[in-house]
Amino acid sequence: MTEIGLIRHGSTAWNKERRAQGSSDIPLDKEGLMQARLVAERLSAEKWDVIYSSDLSRARQTAEAIADKTGIPLQLDVRLREWGGGLIEGTTEEERIRKWGPDWSDLDLNMETEESIIARGTSFMEELMAKHENKRILLVSHGSFLRHLLKKIVPHYNAEESLKNTSVSSIVKSDQQWECQLYNCTKHIIEDT
């Protein structure tokens, strides 16, 4: 049985400003670094074999916190990057409407296509399964990328809810089929009451 833990990176200043990050290399903010430490603490209580991460700073910093706490080897892979946002990167919804109008998403703004995201995710997964079958693997990546990957690998699972920063999701493969066992769990985050 193969299990993959899917981890979204910690928060960034652009998350808080609701700016499209895409493949822009934005680091974790102070809260994001704390979230990375908390998810690392959670995962250190579990047995994992390897960590793969997007090379973008926000994912890499999250993965490094996990690797440092667990001692698990970390490997970076550009195929785990967030979708390329083209001209919208760094903008808010309000700025996009002001610049391109309310139908901005229908325009060709050099954004990466869904087909491209799925192709690189599928390529990564095929290589991952050839190398690490029957292992427990952590993938640290980005919200939109992870949702697209889940939609492709577990098409019968509804993964529409946006992933929270440092959320943990889990997919398990047995009998040649993937099942989602956990989605968007942030029990490690201490909420202010």
C-alpha cells in the first residue's frame, strides 16, 4: 500500500493580501513559518519515508521545517510548482477587474492551462510510483496544484474546497485505485478563541 500526504505550504504576505501567487517565488511570512513548525511537529509523530517539495520558497521552507524535525530526506521538483498565473500574478481580484474587466478570466493572460498542470502532475506521479511504491511519501506543494492533482488521481472525490495553509490531506493506493482518506486537515494549527 502506498500513501501520499499532501501538504499545502504555510501562509505568505500575498495570501493575506489575496494576491495571485502562481509561480512567483514568495517566501513564508511570520505566521507561515509558525504553521510550518506546527505541521512539522504533527508529522514527526508519524512514519514517513521521503519528502518531495516544489522548489518555490513558500513550499520549500515548509518542507525544510518538516525535514529538519523528522530527519526525512527532502527532494525538490519543479513539477510540483503552483500553476503559472501569467499576467495576473501579484494582482488582487479588484486589480484584475480594474485592469481587464469583470470577464478577465476569459482572456488570454498567459496563464498555465489545466492540461499543462495535469500533465506535469501526472508525469511526477508516474515517476514517484516507479521509485517509491509501497512507501509513505509527503508532497509539499500549492493549493491549486494539489487540487488539480487530486481531481486527476481521485476523480470520484470532491476536492473543491480550497486547501488551507499547511493543511494535511492523504491519499492511499491499494488494489490499483487511489482513495482520499483525509482532506484539508489543520488540527495542528492552534486557533485563537
